[in-house]
Amino acid sequence: MKTRHVDVAIIGSGTSGMGAYRAAREYTDSLVLIEGGEYGTTCARVGCMPSKLLIAAAEAAHHARHTQPFGVTVEDVHIDGKAVMNRVQSERNRFVGFVQEAIEEFKPEHKIKGYARFKDDHTLIIDNHIEITAKRIVIATGSSPVYPPIFAEAGNRLLTNDNLFELSDLPESIVVFGPGVIGLELGQALSRLGVKVKVFGLGGAIATLRDPEIKTYAEKAFNEEFYLDVDAQVSTIRKVNDGVEVTYQDRSGKDTTEVFSYLLAATGRKPNVDKLGLENTTVQLDKRGGPVFDHYTMQTTPDHIFIAGDVNNELTLLHEAADEGRIAGSNAGRYPDVRAGLRRAPLGIVFTEPQIANIGLSLPELETRCAGCYAVGEVNFEGQGRSRVMRKNKGILKVYAEQGSGLFLGAEMFGPAAEHIGHLLAWALQQRLTISKMLEMPFYHPVIEEGLRTALRDLNAKLHLGPKMIKGCLDCGPGA
């Protein structure tokens, strides 16, 4: 067995692994980047980019079908499923290619192909042929789809986002399990592209929505386009010759059996830690089996091992993975001089239509951390000027602020242009702006952002500013 001794070993070459590699190289040239699978990030290969390509095609089809209210007639909207998937795959491959080109620029002696497993706190075995002793180690192994064992009954008709984008044509029908971010984005997109879609959930959750009123509004809006049952009762799933057969209770309580071309499992992802041999280390694990780590330094226990990206199962978003990779790589490179890294204001976006945005603290978090110390402002977009002009006038935005100080604490939105309004609100949160300061900002007319101003004005009117407030209110800000 070959042996190597390095300062830093990084396991995984995704977004966080690449970030960790670049950051660590600023401090040492004695390092290795270990990858067992194909080069190319989850985002580029099976996540953000191919899903947005599918959504873009779906939006084009949807707009073409709904021009009549504008006085415009479009006849014979035809969807070429093979052409749709061809563009998804070709553009996806282009994005993956950019990642591969970036990795090709890394020094050849720094790259090792193979699967790593811990022998002890400082030693990694790569496919039983290379032993690496590292002073510091960064775990950046990403995540994989996870689903209940019953889904295996679908056989080769079972899809996840890891293989959905490999289809050569759009399916005739699909049953989606999991109305989370992935399930709703792909389910709605496929429905708009002419695929018969039914989406089943469990427990009532809808994507990242936490406000009960917004969740109810969203459930109704989605059901106007495709079948969505957020708390479905499914009794059997089985493979049949021409697809997968599902028996479930419809909304009237009647048992119904349908056959779909495919089953898409969008029931979440699990951290890729089960094959790392963590049991051979002194790494402390949480109840889910993942390493306990520091949110600001990315250190685990022992403190020379760091973890970054989806594998830590905290904020499974590309921009967070990039930040965590830089923090972990920098700290591994300059260890033992470990420093807290920049953690940005929480921001999440779901690319359905209407879109969903979550910024800062959610309503349940506010209730837990500072019940009675906050106020809520809101706007309904059904009558909002620019939204109505474009016939995108569905949705609700709620904004939250602290009583006494007027400090902006967070927001939840289901509505038009949420990806843009979410950014404005995240910037305001990170700058620790008050609602009055936010209202001093310019708002052009007519724009969707005027709806945000309406919500901020509503919130401002409900705030009791000044020293007369409930004791402890100032302890519930985003950084508390």
C-alpha cells in the first residue's frame, strides 16, 4: 500500500470541497483532494441548474397557454419532450464542464481518485491502495437522496433528482412523493410541460413554508394547477409492466388505484457519512449520526477535523456550502490558528410559481425565542399594481420586526418575484436595518417591490418603538 503524509486532506470535490481546497492552498501546498465519484458539483449535475432548465421550459409553455387574457392568441402549443430534455442535458453538461475545467487546473499531484475511509483520527485509506496521514482533514462528501424502503417496489420506475434528468423524453405521467423544495419545483414544472402529475406529502408540510396562513394559501394555489395532497394516505406501491401502480385515499376518503409512468422520490437527502468509517475516530456524533460541529469554525471534535457543505445537514444550499468550504479550508490550512468565518443572513428561495422565499427568523422561531416581542406586517399581492398588470397577482408576504427597536427580524413570502425581494430583505437583515430605515429606501413605480413597501408600512404601524417594551425583547435578534 502506498503512503503519503500531508498537512491537509479534503474528502469530496463538490462546491464545499473545491472551496476548501482553494482556501487551504493559501497556507500550504501539502494537501490532497480526494474524490470517489465523478467530478462536478451536485448543483451543476443534478440540482440547481438542470432543475432551473426544466423550470424555464415549463414557464415558456405556461406563458404560451395563457396569453388570451392579454388579447393575444397563441394557437397549437406543442411540447417536444425530447427537445426539452435535450436542452436540459446539453446545458447541464455545459455547467458541469465548467466545474471540470476548474478542477483540471488543480495540481495533478493534489488529486486522488477513490473513496476515503478513516482508519483513525489522522489516517485515511483510499480504496485499500493508498494510506494518507493528514495533520488536518476536511469532510465535504455531500449528500444523497433518501426514501422509504416501500419506494423500492417501483423497481426501475423509481426516479430521484439524481437520475430524472437522464430521461430522453418527458414521461406521460409521474407521481411525486414529497412536496418539499425539489418535489414542488419539479412537480409543477413537469405539470406545465404536459405531464400528468400528482404530488403526495405526509404531515402537511409544503416546501419551506412555516406560516400557517401562507401555507394554506400556497396549498390552494398549487392545487389549481396540479393534484397536491400534503397529508396523503398511500397503502400500496408496486411495479407493473407499464409503470408503477399506487393505491391511495383520495380527498373523499375513497381508495383509488392509478398507474403512473414513474415515481419520483423527493423525500429528502441524507449526509454521505455512513461509509467514512467515523466509528474508527473520536469524532462526536449527533442523534442522526452526523458529526457535531461548530457553526462558525466548521470544527468537529477532535478539532483538527472540519466538515463543510451538505454533509453537515445544516443549510443545504450552494452559497452556504461555498462559504463553509472556505471557512473549513482556511482553518485547516492555518490550524491551530482557527477563526470564526462569516455566516450570512439566512436566505432560502424555492423556484415554483409563485415563488417562495424565507429570510431570517421564521414565525415558529419567533414564537419560541421572543413570543410577544415582535410584530407582523403583511401584503396580499392579489391587488398589487404591477403584479396584477402581469397577471402574477397571487401570494402573501409577511415581514417581522422587533418591538421596541423596530429591528427587522425575518420574512416569509409566497408570491411574485420572491427571488428578488428575498435578496433585498436578506441584505436588510444582514445590515441590521430597522423598518423605518428600510422605508427610507427608494421604491420605483410601478414595480412589484411596492408590495414590499406596503408590508413594511403595515408593520411599521404596528410597532411600539422606544424604551417601553417587554423586557428581553432585544435578545431575540437573528444573532442572539
